[in-house]
Amino acid sequence: MQLLQKESANSFSAAKQSTVLQDRQQVSNNLLPLFVVSSPNTNGTAMLILTTRPTELVEPFNSELQQIGCQTFNEAMLKIVPLKWSPKRVSNASALVITSINGAKELAKIEDRHLHVPIFAVGLSTAELMINLGYRNVHYANGTAVDLIRVICSTLSISIGPILHVGGKHISVDIASALSLRGYNANHLAVYDAIAAASLSRKTCKLITAGEIDAIVFMSRRTAQTFCMLLEQNNLVQYINQIKAFVMSREIGQDLTSLGWREIFVAPSASRSALVELIQYNMETGTSY
């Protein structure tokens, strides 16, 4: 089963931010499950969802889940640590590539930002943050690095000048190298590190063994891989067959398949709103779209 994806590049200026709202309304039309097994939550209680976001980023997402009637608990799989970097490298770039909210937040530290430089964000949430920082030429992809590379190549000439990918120390797709192979002058700047958790909290272990967790949400491959490793270290894999997983991409879902989850659902639109809508629909029907 193939996931639905947008066929054209997306962009908006500060005067066209309504595009974001229109895209969010269309998200529910672009969701498909990775694996479909009908299993409604019939115990009459609110769905307890374990989120795995870095502590600094969890609050907006958990609040959205609570608004649709979920109980939430966060077990951070990654700790975000800012790195030392030179603002001059950003100022010298002819275009900026931003693949995470963490990277965007680091750019907020620059006092004299070049607000007309083309910005290429991996998805809507990151693009919105760049707009809020004052950038006026913002393009965005569908949430994946592959689509982001496509958007960049369809928008920029190879004569654009230096392109700088502002991201983390650990990257799943080397966007700068991919662009360099296509003739661009591109480099990567690590502005933060994401340190993997070394253990699970006692509360999370107890919730899992007691069968109280209905679903777990994963927004990155590294988060999913770290969680699976910690499950094995704590001899908790046997309990996973009673828990659903909601993930932001098919690649993340594939990282989970060996553990025998009750269900794995993936949203082809890699955004918080897509996951919230999918979870809400699953709560109401016990199925996917």
C-alpha cells in the first residue's frame, strides 16, 4: 500500500499564511494505515497514550491529544542539547534548509537575521515557526527529507550559491550530500545534539506491564529505535502485542515491525495535526481512514 503525497512544492509568504490552515484541513484526506487490524477501544475509559517527545517539545502535542479526550504521559527518548555554532555561517548562506523545530529555534538566537533568504522547511510546523521568526520566503515539503530535496531542486537553480542545512548532529538523511550530488554547493551545520535516553522510567515500565497504555506515538526513527532497544533491555517486549503504535512515517513504522505491536498506523502527512486526527478517528471507530 503506497502512501499519498502532495505532487507539487508548497510555499507561502507572511501574507499567505492561510495556506497552512487549508493544508491542515486536507490532512485527513491523506492518511493511510501501515497495517490495518480493526480493534476498537471498548473499555469505556479514556485512551492512555505514551508520547516520546523531547521534554522541550512535548507540551503542544500532548495538549492537542488531551483536547480530543486522551490521557497522556511523556517518556522522552531524546534530550536536546544546543551546540556551539557560528551565526556567520548562516548569514553567508544563499538558502537555508531546516529539518526540525530544534534547528529553527536555534536560528531564533540570531539577532540580525536575513529575512529574505529562501527557507526550505521539512514540514508545516517548522515552516510556521520560521514565519513567526520573520522570514518572508518560506517553502515547505510534506514532512520527509526525500520530498524536501525534491522541493529544493524544483525551486532553486544550482547557481543559487551556498545552501546550508541547519539541523542536528545526528541525521537520518544527508540532505547536503544529496544536494551536492545534484550540483549544488551545500553543507550541513549541526546546531544541536539529540542524546538518546539510557533507561525507561519506573512509571513507564509499570504502565506497560500493567497493560494500561493503549498507544505509543513516535515522531522520528531514532526515537522509535531507542524505545525498542530499551524495551528489550527491560524485558518488556512481551507486552507490546497489546499496544498500538502511531508513527509519522512508513520508515518509522518499519523500525517497529519486529516487536509484534497490536497495530501500527502511519500518517503520510508528517505533522502533529495528522497524527492527532488519525488518533481521534481511531478512538471513534477502532479503525483507520
